[in-house]
Amino acid sequence: MLNSPAHMHIPDGYLSPVTSLILFLLVLPFWYLGARRLSKRMNARNVPLIALMAAFSFIVMMFNVPLPGGTTGHAVAGALVAIILGPGVATIAISIALVIQAIFFGDGGILQIGANCFNMAVVLPYVAYGIYRLISINTPATSVRRVIGAAVGGWAGLSVAALAAAVEFGIQPLLWHTADGAPLYAPYPLSVAIPAMVIPHMLIASVIEGVIAAAVVLYLQRANVPMLELTQKPTAAVSATAPGRLRWLWIGLIALIIATPLGLLAPGTAWGEWGAGELANMGLGAVPQGMAALQGLWGAPLADYDIPALGNASLGYALSAVAGVALIVVLAFLFSRLLTGKRAQPAQRAQPADQE
Amino acid sequence: MSEIAAADQPPVPASMPAPAQAKRRNGVIERTLADISHTMGHTLFSEDIARQPGLLQSLDPRVKVISMLALLIAVGLSRNLAVIAGLYGVTLALAWRSAIPVGFFIKRVWLFLPFFTGVIALPALFITPGPTLLLLPFGLVITRTGAMSALFLLLRVSTSVSMAALLTFSTPWNDVLKALGVLRMPEAVILIFGMTYRYIYLLLNTANDMFLSRKSRVVGRLTGADQRRMIGATAGVLLGKSLHLSSEVYLAMQSRGFRGHARAPSVASFNMRRRDWGAFVVVAIVTVSAIWLGQ
């Protein structure tokens, strides 16, 4: 209720408790990751550091950021904290700020803490930091590419976070409704929720997120350059090798997974992937003989990307996507292990903030 | 209970946007200052109520934390409007018995709703397909399913917000923190939450001073670009100050014997009396029956 960015703090009642629980479980590994990165370097020192960074995040969310044209608004500041301190620390700091907002200020629902942390403390900082590093890689701290990276990173980070929230809203009416079809939670399908959430964010809130990140980077370049180098490895050039290129792949892959539910919007079936029945519907008189012969040869474990036990096609579709991607990643990992032997681990990307 | 409202300034609902006066001046400095003092005011106000004598204030914070979570889940799971409405009634009764001005309590929730949920619920009235409930001019049709889903959203959000507010209005923050120990939160986490909360107020004061001093030096109006530079610089300086402070705090903790072992404030000072157990049983019955009736 601190005039937070419109619609980013999800209140209780918008998502079913099941959705909230799943998102909460999704955030857990990121909390673990963030905590581990912190403790690796600073152990006891991290207690006051996290507390101060969380407090800082809380305060910055209160700053009014002016946009060209006269509008002002509040930033989430997830991009800013990620750029200065790394996404792992940002996840922890923003999460704590969000929990205090939810419990004490009624800003965002208490049962939705998992969902809000997922959108604003995981998706936002990781996307923002990834793009910032992509744009500014191998540049000195005072380079103008750092400023551009911060601006684009902040903008894209919050836009993707808004997309995540929109997908969370949009799957509600598909999954939970009364017997006569009245949605029980957020009422709009994906086709309405996504444009309604994402477009206004891209125009205003995401711009604010980019502006504050860029403005702080610009200021630090003039006044406090070492603070821009907190996330860098003290030794050796950062990511001189493969991970730099692999990163594109990972970012693309994650973007695709996030976009999976968009498939639910598309009418029809995938071009060229017709089954015999669909070919007949399209007006093809006879099914090619070879195809008819091959038809029952292979029964997919998740036919039509549905898990019958769930009794819900859309949920099955989404879970199928996740299961498919997980399977591919595991296979690819095993395969690369086989080829390259034991090493070939991607270097640690983000280092914990190195104090002093 | 209305003395609180009368004695101090009338309570400002936490949901209200920054005061209109600040808006008219149209400066980011003024607006940020208004938001900062608003946050401080909200805290003072709720800590004030938490120290009044009342029903919820007299209960063990652990019971309150568990009860709030259980009831929130019951509200979240219910597929029955009457059950949610009933639980909203329960929150009003509890507010009334706990020295929370009921008028303020209702207003706080329902003033906040139109800004957020109302805007979302309104179009749902019309665009959700279903049998017609009401015909409006201009060919607008309110559908029965649309009305149902809008009601679900409004009631669920307002009841949940009210329940969360009951906890914060009836329990000082330190007690809420200690009570989180029952949820098996690691002690280090509780310690960090406690410190964060404490430093939020320190940094609020610092930010307030920074903006005030800036305001006192600015004559006339800043251009947009200058304002952005100013906000960026303020945030950057504040971040630097926070980092610096964190290392000082660490040294101070170390000098007092902190060796990385977090010890959260102990819950030993809490003790469950008969009325706490009674409240616990009542809430358990209400929750179970609400979930059962709500199916």
C-alpha cells in the first residue's frame, strides 16, 4: 500500500493456495542459492549486510522516480540491487523487504509471499543482472555500456516479472472455477491477463525500474567506482571462455519456458505435426498408407501433452513442458559429461558482494 | 477505542495515495518525503493500537500467527461466498473487541480495494461469459458468472487483507518476530528480520534527512533530467551508507562477542495460558468447519 508499482504486489485472493504453494517451492532453491553464495565469502559478516541491504531495498521502493513526460512512480529496485550486489544477494534482500511489506504493511498477500518473491526477487534480479552483464561484459566500470546495460536490464527484468505475474493470473480461471464456470480467483484468461499486465508495465513501471538502475550506475561512475565492481571476481578475467556464449542459450531457454503457456492461446495444432485424425479433418481424403501403418507404433507417455490423472488439460500442458525441458537438460548434461570428462563446469557466474 | 482516533490526528488509512497537497507541488522530493512520513506514521499508529488493552492483544502471539495463517488458508480455499463473508464478519468482531476503530478498519480495507482490486473486478462483471443477470444501457450486460467471480475476488481480498491487518494492529513487531519461531524459521533468519526492521527506521530517517536537506537547498523547479540525477545520486549515496554501516555494525557485534552464532530473541517470555489454548481450539474449529463448508 505504499503506492507500490501497480499490480506487482499480488494480494491474497488472486491466486489459489495451490498456485501460491508451488511458487513458494520454486523460490526455495533460489533462497538457498543466495544464502550459500553469501556465506561462502562472508559467513558471520553477512548478518548485518543482508539486514542493511534488505532495509535499503525497502527504502528505495519508496523513492518517487520521475519519468520523461511528468509521470512519477515507484521502483521495485530488484534490478538495482542485483546489478550492484549480484542476483543471489538481491534475491535475499528483496525477499526480506517483501516479507516485511506483506506482514507489516499489508502490501502483498501473506499467502502470496512465495509468488511475490518469485516475480520480484527471483525473476526480476536474475533477468536484469543477466542482461546487464551481457551488454556490459568486459567493459570498464566507467563505460557507458554499463549505464545502458542497467537501463535495459531493469526494463526487461520488470517486464518479464510482469509477464510471470500475468501468467500466474491467467492460469487461474483455467484451473479453478465454480461448477457453473465463475472463476474463483483472478478472473481473466491468459489472452486478457498478459496484455493487460505486460503492456502497461513495459510503458511505465519497467521504465522506472530501468531509470533508477541507470541513474544509480551513472552516479556511482562519477562518485564511487569501486561499488560497481563488487560483483566482479577479484582474480582473473571474468568469463573468458565458453560460459559467455552458453549464457545466451540459457537465457533463451528460460524465456521459452516462461513463454510456454502462450501455446494455450494458439488455436489449431502445430504445422506439420498432424495426426491421422487431424489430416482427415483438414479435408485430406485418404491418410497416406505409410503414416497409417506407423500410427500406433509409438505411444507417448504424455499424449497430447496431457496428464490424465490431473484431469486438467492446461495444467498438464504446462507440467509437460517443464518435464520435457528437465529431461532434455538432464540428457544434455549427461551427454556433455560423457564427452568432456569430469570438468567442463560452467564457472560461477555471480560472486557474492565482496565487502571492502 | 475511538479515543485513539480523536486524540491524535485522524488515522490516515495506509492505503491512501500521497496527500493531495504534495501532489500539487509536483516535486519528487516532496512526494518521497510524504511517503516516508506516511510509512512512519503508519507504524506509530499500529504500534499504538497494539499497546491498547483488548481481546487480541491479550493472546499469545504464537496463537495469533498460527490462527492468521490457518484462517487465511480457509479463506483462500473456500468455494462458497457465504463462508468468506462469514469470516469477514469474524474479523470485524475481532477488531471491535481489540480496540481497533471499526470504522477505520473497514475504510482502510475498502478504500484500498478500488485502487487495485475494484479496477480488476469491474470488467469481469461484463466480459465473463454466462447467463444474463442485469441489462444496462449501452448494451452492457452483467452476467451471473461475472458477478460471482467479481464478488469472490472482492470478498476474498478484503477478508485476507483484514486478517493480516488484525495481526499487525494487535501485536508489536518484536512479538510477531519472536512468534515466527514456532513456524520453525531458522534463528538466523529471525535475527536478520529483526535487524532489518530496526534499520529500516534508521535508513528512513537518513533518507528523510537527505531529501529534506536537498529540499531546503532547491529553489524553483528541477527539470526531469535533474530530478532523475538527484534520485539516482540519493539512492547511490544511501546504498554506500548502508554498506558502510553494515561493516560498522558487524564490528560492533564482533566486539560484543558475536561469532557468527545467531541467537534470536527467545520465546521463553511467552506462556500459553488457558485462554490462549481456548482461542487456539476455537480457531481450529472455525478453520476446519470453514474449509468443510466452503467445499
